[in-house]
Amino acid sequence: MKGQKLFWYAVVKRVLQIFANGGKVKRMFIVRSKAAIVRPRSFYTRWLIVCLYAGIISFTTVTLADPGSESAGQDEYLASTHPPSTEDIEELTIESSPERFGQPISASIPARPTINLAAPGKAFVQDISIRVLQEAYDKLGYKLVVHKLPNLRSLMSANNGKYDGEVSRVADLNAIYPNLHRVPTPINVVNIVALGRPGSPNIQKIENIRDDPLCVRGNVIVEMLASENHIQCIFVVNIDQVLAMVSLGRAQYALVPETNARISVLHSPHSNVKIISPVLHSEALYHYLNEKNLNLVEPLDKVLKEMRSSGEIEQIRADYFANRLSQAVGRSAVQ
């Protein structure tokens, strides 16, 4: 490649010496030679046009040099013909090459419209919902931006129109927040399971829990489940406190969302805590849009139905857990 460039540079230099009396021709040759050396693949198209142009220029220069000469009289037609401008040549070469003088020609690509959604900041289950919505909105031609906020502020901000909607919540949310409208197809699910130590009896049904379990305050689904089954929860602040207390034997069980349980157990230093029950309760999660975006409810629901029936939503959920497990194994190997 280097030898090829040096060869053509020598050729160009020689041609310039021949046509040195034409300043315009010289400038054009410099531009074209640089482009051809930088982009050899476009050499033939560019130089064919350049050489044709150079021939016309040199020929008409001779005929115009001496208007009184015999050649000028015989070639009056050629002498009166104006050679094409370099701008005309440029238009031809742009059509045949995506680049100009080695630089890409910028194309005007309209930006995709953006959907801004609010979501609770500390909820692993919302990460799955976000991935589902990223795929769904992408199919509709939208870019998704998620703003993670404290639980209550997230709902209030979506309801008052600061954001376009809420990532995912339980059904019948619009009874409390009237400006939020549910997209009918569920995008995720919250499964409630029991955590305990390896020696704890396995729990098969929610009714099997006799001792007062630990519950994380603010988890509405767990609180409603406990209330409906007359279970007295011992409330704690977060999942880390749940793991510590169960590990130390200060509580026999804990009722927590499966997503939180699976991820927290993977990363917890308390190796004697595990999930000791099947799914005890499931609650579907739905996407909500502010009333200003009602036009999106129907097309988005159509996309989500297709994703659900094809198994794409379930695959996103499975991939999420697989990735988290892989990350946890990788950290353990490093340590």
C-alpha cells in the first residue's frame, strides 16, 4: 500500500509539472491526488474525470492562446465552449463515493423521540421491567430514559406529569393516582418466597408460616399478603437486615420478593441463608402512562402482547437472573 501511494504521488507530481501554467488545474490536481492517495479504492472514478477535465482545459488553452492563428479559426467551436467547472466535477464524484477528500459526508438523521419514566430506585424487580420496556419502546421507535427515585416520589412525579409514566406497578394503581393509565398487558411479576436457614422446615404454603416472619417495611405486596393471612410481621428496614437476623437465628423466616431474595443471597456474606419455599404468592406488574401519553397505550399494548406470546418477556427475565448469577460467580472467583 505504501509503495502504491508513493508511485501515484510521483505520477501526480509529473502531471502537475506538465500543466503548471494552469493555476486552477493545479489546485484541482492537488485536491484529487490527495483524495486518491488516501482512498485508493475510489482512484479510477476520480482520476478518469480529472484526466478528461485536464484534457479539455489544455486543449482549449491552446486554441485560445492565439485568436488570430489558423488553429483558432478552424476550432472556433471548441474555443467558444466553456470547460466544466470544478464544482460540476465535484457533484459527479460525490454521487459515486460516500466520502469527500477522505472525510465522511454527514447525513441528517432525525433523533428518535424520548420517553421519560419514573421508577423506584431500590427494587431489583424494576430492572427486569426496564429491560422489557426498552425492547418494547425500541420496536415503536422510541428511546427510553428511566429516572430512579424514592418510592412515593416516583409515583407522584409520574402522576403529576413530570415524567411520561411509571415503569411498573401492581394493578388498580389509578384508583389512587388518577392521571396514570395502565397498559393492559403485564410486563413482569412479583413472586413472594420465604427465606430461612438450611435447618428450617420447608414452607409449602403461606398458611404454613406460624412464627412471626420478618418483612421489609414499605413492600406493599408483602404487607397485604401478611394482612390477608393474619400474619404478624416483624418489620425491618431492608433486605440486608433480613439476612443478618435470619443468619443469627433471631428470626426463623422472612417473607420477601423472589427477585430481591435471589440476588441478595448471591451477594450476601451470610452463607447460611437460603430460599426455603416455592413461590407463595404472585402479583402481576403493569406499565403505567401519564394521561398526556394515552395515544401510546394501544400500540404499546400490541407490542407487549406479541412479546409475551412469543416468550420474549420470560426470556428477558431468565437472562437477567443468569447474568446476575454469572456476575456473582465471577466475583467469587476473583476473591
